Amino acid sequence: MSREQKSKLTLDAILIMPVQRIPRYELLIKELLKHTPTEHPDHEFLLKAQKEVHELALKINRMEKEAFLHEQMQQRVKEIEHLIEGVMDLSHPDRTFIRYDFVSIPGGLGTKKERCLFLFSDILLITSIKKKSGTARKSSTASGSPSPFNTLEANKYKYLMRFSLDNIDISKVSDVNVKKTLKDIETLQSDLLTLNQINDLINNLAINHQPLDDAIKDMISSVSKQLNDKQTNDSQLLSLELAITSQEGVDSLTIIFPSTEKRSSWEATFNEVKQRLVLSTDRKPPPEFLLSLPIRKTRAGLQFTCASPTLGSNQFGYKDVWICNSDGYVGQVCVLSMQPDPNVTSCNGVCNARILCVTAIPGAMSSSSTSSPTPRKTKSLPPLSAPTSQFQLDSDSSDDEEDPYDEELSLPIPPQSPVDSCCSSEFECNHPTMWLGTEDGCYLNNQVFGGLSNGQIVIFRRDETGNWMTNDPKLMEISSFPVVKLLAVSGKLWCAVQNQIHVLSTSSLEIETSFHVNLDANRVILCMVTSGLGVWISMQSSPIIKLFHGKSYECLIEVNIAPSVSKILTTCDDIIRQHKTACLRVTTLLACKDLLWIGTSAGTVLTMPLPHLTAATTKLDNIPNVSGHTGHVRFLTTVQFNSSHSCLRHNSHECNTHCLSIKKDNFCGKQAVKGGSMIRSGSNPSMCSKILVISGGDGYEDFGNYGANESVGRDDSTNHILIWQV
């Protein structure tokens, strides 16, 4: 094109010409206005056109500047990713770098280790600092400004941990201690001012009072020393305590800054980033529907019941998803693989009973590679009842250091096949396993808990060699009614029995408290899911979900999803819509990143922004807006998608609308299955660049185009899997 241009313009000059047209239009309209009388009927339209074109030109300039700044920020994040050894998936289109700071973190035996904090728009990264050969380590008082990276490049860094900002809050205890110290400093400053005034008055006396003068000077010296010690040596002014919320509990992390100015600056920046993160949740685009995948039945009457991803990745770099089917007589497991296109690689019968729950359990030891069977050293989490922090950040910072937590948590390699109840070799017990059950269960504090229909909880533990002692489980009596749901919440085990929740301590195995979710004993608890300090609960035959606080056990809000479902079903036939809304209820729940996914008996899947809760939250005034798109409701699960691999969209069935639904309703009038998938405690979906949400159920239907073709209802009896990208 450059050769054919008479003016010999370069390609860049040609590409910018459409953008330059907009300012030329504005100049043209101005010229037209000069030659158009004010009384002419076109004059008013020309004024309006000039205003709109001018605003468009400003918008283009603003967007061009934003795109340039965004490109710069993405490059900056990539530069940081190259500086930190062991970090993965740091670059993300929505992630921006805020600042870095050199701090100290208390370790064991009163030691303090130098660490570097990297604050991003959605995560906090903690690294160790390693010497570069021939380069002296920079002082901890180095500037925390994000650019340039001169100070950062003078050191080497090793990844230790990262946390989602959604799960971090500044501890109230820290604020109280700082306020007390500041009040003490203010009191000393006031006393010093008073003593100086007294000293001036004494100096103005005509009579010499030497003893009084000496006493006042001694007092001034003493108060000045106390004030100086408070301002320079008081650790309360330098330290900041963070509260980290996870399924294992609420733990604290103390960070010591080199100066009070650094501490105050970091705290203010952190609070500002947190506020922006909360406000940005509602503005995020809805999840993108990728494809629907029919799963042919190997036996009549098979229906999805539950699903769970494996731990780690297969040989193609993807996680597999185990999907359970049952017809009331047999239990079957299908393995869904993403390699790179979704494909069911195997489908086998497992037992002569319904499989109602499945979960992935970490191995006794972890390994960072699937290619070598040699286990690394044991990385056992400390008991939750221990007073020490679970965050192991006190390793040395030398070049040859071996940090005990060089990953977010222990990341075991994936299971290649189902294993026997007792490990037959050391290699097997060091690998993760998939546990299947006919009731509900979960993994917490290195134990497997299972709810039984006779009202008991069965507890499986490991022996000293890491093998599961399946022949010697511990039984605990909870109730005379079936235990329908188990959930790990802040280090405690929530046990759902009828319409009640019993909160169990995993250390003492005693019920600490109990409370009712609703007053109707016939309306039992059906689904529970947790996100941070929030626990969402749905009941049988009810379209209402309730949010409970994980610490105070208070009900914060209730959300009725019926209006949103009715709005989605407006394109359906009247008979179908009336049937679905008449027996509408929530059948499955999933918390993924900052969204709550709600599966319903009508076939719709709704998404709702998750509110951020702190330990002090007592109520929520604003109920989040429920935005709808549809899918299937037999199960909902999530799987991390490696950003280094191609996206699934190239193989997807393009959907023109976010409304997808199932036509058949098999839950009406029945209690839905008790089981549900639950990812292991400690895993965090937000660590991966891309996350897939998978739903499964009967049939596939696009209600946005309902009735537009003859294929409506054709696949009602075929199980389908729907996949979204978050």
C-alpha cells in the first residue's frame, strides 16, 4: 500500500487516517456554521453536530490515552513477573500494578525476615529477597514508587505466597493499638508543651529558684525521651496486622514497615484499591458462554448428580473434571478432559448406588511435576487450633534457600485413575485421590468428613505413613436425622441437618453452636456454599437464598430469585413458563471469583456479585442485582484454565444470547440430591488467568430464540454440559 500511494505514506500514517477524519469533520462543520445564517433551519442541527463530533473526538483521545496507559501497565506487570522466580499467571488483562514495598515479617523464635510486598489491583504478592551475586542488597528504606524499577532490579525475588484482596482486611486490633499509641504520643506532646510554658514562666521570675528550674528541666528531658522512643521505636506504629480469610479459618499476618510514613501510605493505598475493587465488580462483563457439549447416556435414566475438578493438570496442561451420573441403581463416573477441546475420555460404572458427592483430596506429600514420581519433602499444614500462623514465611533469603511454601499452598499432582481405599504403595498415598460418596462430605484440616443418613459424621484420618485409615474411621453422633450437607467455613465444619446448622470444631470434635436457617422443619437445607466470611444457603422447594455471616452466624440478607427467572422465561410458552415458575427452587450454588452462580429447577443459571464481608459486618442494606443467563442445574463446578493454552472458543457453538436453559424439569416435587462438588480447602480460583464454569443437566435450549426453529425440545432427554469462561 505504501508503494501504491502517490504521497508515499507509511503504513502507520495510513492507519491513522480514519482517526484523523473526526477532527476534520469538526473543522468542516465550523466552516459550515460560518456561512450559515443563525435563522437558517440547518443552523441548530449544525450546532448539535459540532457538539457531538467534538465530544466524540475527546472520547477518542481519552480512549487512546487509556489504551496506551493500559499497554504500559501490562508491560510493567510482565517485567515484574520476569523478576520473581516461581510466580505464574501474573499477567492478566484486568490486573494493574500498584506499588512494591520492602518490609519485615516476624518468623519463629523472634526472628524477622526481609520480604517484598507487591500490591496489585486484585492480589497481594509476597516474595523473599535474594542477593544477586556481586550486588549488595538494597536497604529496606528504598522507595516504594512503582517506577522506575532500579531498586527492584538490584535484588532477586522468590515467590512465597499470594492472596486475593477479597480475602484480606486490615485487622481492627491493629487499628486499636495504633490509635492507643497515637493517643499516648499526643498526651506526651501536650505535656511537653505545658512543661516548656512552665519553664518560660520560671525564667521570667525575678527571684532565682534553681531547684525548681532543675526539676522542670529534668521533667522536660524525661518526657522528650519518652516521646522520642514512642515515635521511633514503638512497633505498633510500624506494624500492620492483616486478617486473611479462608476456608481453614481467619488467620493474621503481621507486616513491619521501615517507617510510620511507609505504613500509613501503604494502608491508605490498600484501602483505596479495595474500594475500587468492590466498585468494579458490578461493571465487569458477564461470563462468556463458550459451548454446549451433549453427553450420550450409556444407560437409560442416567442423570448428572455432581462434579469436581482434579488437583493439578494432566499431560496436556489441563485439569480433568470428574462428572458423576446415577439412575438410582448404579453410579457412573465420566472424565471430562480439556485437551485442548472438551472431550469425555472415559465413562465407567463405579458402584451399585447413587453417587451424590465427589471431592478431590490432596496427597500426603506434594509434587510440582507429574513426570517424576519422586515426592518432595512433606508440607503439612499446622493444625488450625495452633496459635501460630499457618503462613510459612520465615525462611532464609540466601541464594540456596529452600522456602517451605514456594507455592500458594501445597499443589499436589493429579490422580491418573481411581485408587483403592487403602494406598498400596508410598507413591500412591503421596498422590491426590478422588473420593465418591452416597451422601455429602468435604476435606478439612487434613481429614475427610462424610455425612451419613443415620445422623452421624464419619471422619477419616491418615496414619504416620500418610495412608488413609479407612478401616478405622471415627464416628460422631450429630442428630437422629440425616446429615444432608457439610461445609468448611473459617476453620469450622458446618453440618446441615433438616433446617438446622450445627457448627463443629474439627480439633475437639464438639458442637460449638447450633442455629435454625428457617422455622419450617419440613423445608430442609438443600445447598450451601461459602465465599470468604459469607455462607449462602438454599432450602428445599424454595426460590430464596440466604446469606449468613461465617463468624456471628447472623442472617445478613435474603434474595428471592423468582422475579429474575420469570423475566428470563418471558419468551417461553405460557404453559411451560407457568409450570417452571410454580415449583421454582434453587438446586445448586457455586461461588467463583466475585460471582455467585445460582442453578434453579427451571433450568436457568443466574449470576450475582458477591458482597465483601468483614468480621464486623452485621447487615447489608443493598441487595445485589441478580443478572440472568441460563444453563443447567444438576451441578455447577469450576476448573482452572491455563492461559498458555488456546481458548476453547474456536470450537464452541456460537451463541447469540446469554439465555440458555433446559426444557425438562425433573426436580419438581422431589428433594434434589444432597451431594455437590467442593474444591479442596486452600485452592483459589482467582490465581489462574482463565476460569471455566461448567454446568450439567437435561437437554439444551436457547430461550432467546425459543420457538424460532423446529429443534426446540429435541434434546430434552440428552444430558448436556455447558461451559462459560469467567
